[in-house]
Amino acid sequence: MYSQTRVYFPYVSPFDPCPPIRVKTFQVNPQLFIGFQPENLPQFSPMEALRHGVLWPALYSPYAGRGDQEGLEG
């Protein structure tokens, strides 16, 4: 499976008065990695599906809020 987290390095101007953010990250939707819906895709149980917000584990993408990201700037 491909990583859902992407990293890029924005341009840092020598004239920018703010401290630079050298590395930024963003999340890519897992739907981009599945071209079509395959047959017999595994499913969460009903309670797990409600907890995760999606029926299929292949489409689950955990969300990390700003306070939850350890070591990631962005």
C-alpha cells in the first residue's frame, strides 16, 4: 500500500520576516489508489464501520489533528 502522507519543501525567501517552515506535509485520499471497486473487498463490522466512518478498511484514512501530529510540521 502506498503512503497517504506526502511531503514537500516550499520556497524560503531570504527576505521573509517570518521564521521559515522548511517541510510541509499533507494527506492524500486513499480513493486515489483504487482504480475501481474490486469484488469481495473486506469490510469492517457495523460498529467498527461507524467508529471509522467508512465500511472498507482499504478506504480508511486516520485523521491526525494539529495537536496529534508528532514530529510533523505543517
